[in-house]
Amino acid sequence: TLAALLIIAIVISFVGLISYKPTIIGAYGQDTGTTILNITSTASIILTTSTVDFGEGYVNASFDSCTMNSSTGEKDSGCVNWVPPASGFILENDGNVNVSVTINSDTAATFIGGTNPAYKFRGINSEANSCPAGNLTSTWTSFTGVAQNLCSEGFRFESANDELEIKIQVTIPKDAPIADNSANVVFVATES
């Protein structure tokens, strides 16, 4: 009987040992993933004011010419009926990089005609430091019929500093041909 009990105890111990499966605590797997995000540069400009319209009028016969400036309302006494516009072109950098900008339009002889016409532009920062000092063509400059620098480098894209006004000045001689004149003004931006 004692031997039988001993054999039963050995069998139970052996079965328990065979069926024992240890629990592993703290084991884990690990892997690594990747998030990809490509941010591209965009050199983009937009004219928020795209027309500079001096209206209609004529040169007083007592004067050789009439000179007008956009956005300042200035016109000389030789200008009859013309009303200079309240604004020049408003150019905004709506991209996400600083850009250089060129400007191009017809010559005064092509656009206006007559003896000694003038057709000029100049830029101003309508938002502070939009184009750094020294890079902006801020003096009256005649259109030449080829691309010219407006902001040679660094026209900013930050929303508080991304806007230029381009003023236009015209001088109409008294012998300019009677016509409905218009000239395209082309602005081109490249990343700087």
C-alpha cells in the first residue's frame, strides 16, 4: 500500500512536471515605422490690384504735356479730366519662399506715342520690409520693353511682410495720338 501510494505520488508529480508551462512576464516585440512629409517650395505672386486706370482726358493746349502719378493723385496743370487712380499695382508674394521679381512693359513711345512721352514705375513696400532696402527699385524708372528688376532679391513671403505697391507715372505729350491706350505689365517671380 505504501508502495502503491508512492507510485501514485510519483506519477502525479511526473504528469504535473510534463504539463507545466512557465509564464514569461515582460516579453514584447518592437518594430519601427516611418512618417514621410515632403514640403515643397512654391515661388508664386499675385496681383491683388491688377489695373491702373488713369481714365480719359486730354492735354491742355497751353501745355506741352501732362504728367500723372498713380496712388498719389498727383497731376500737373496740363492734365484735363484725367483722374489718377488711388492705387498702383498691388503685388503679393503668396508662395512659401522669398522671391526675386522682374517687371516688363512697353516703352513710352509704344504705349503713349508723341514727342517725349514717359512711362515709368517705382516700387514701395506697402507692408514693412517686404523687399529689403537696396533691393527694391524705388526711384522712377522708365519701362524699356525688356524685363527689369523690381525686387532684385528677397521679396518676403511672411503674411505681414509680403506686399509691394508698384506706382505708375505717365507723361502724355500734347501731340500724342488720340487712342484708347493700354499696355500689359508682366511680373515674373523666381525663388531667391
